[in-house]
Amino acid sequence: MNKIFSQGGSVYIMTNRYHNVLYTGVTSELVNRIWQHKNNVYPNSFTAKYKCIS
């Protein structure tokens, strides 16, 4: 079996305050990735630009 598929992962959707922007992502570390979005770890990213934190 391919190692990529054996580790598992999550697909997630985030939106902004007004629910007019959607962002979809895939990660194997969901809690950490959501924390990164909410704490603006990557300030030039799509989610930072459109304030997708929920």
C-alpha cells in the first residue's frame, strides 16, 4: 500500500465571517492546521487575505 494513503488525512472547509468565501484544504494534522489558520502563521496566504478563520 502506498505510504501516502496509509497515514490518513482530513479534508476541511473554512469560511469567513460573512460566509461569502470558501477554502478547502487537506491535511494529516487537522488540529495543528486549523491553529495555523486562526493564528495567521502564513500572512500572505489565501485564508489570511480573506480572513477565513471559522
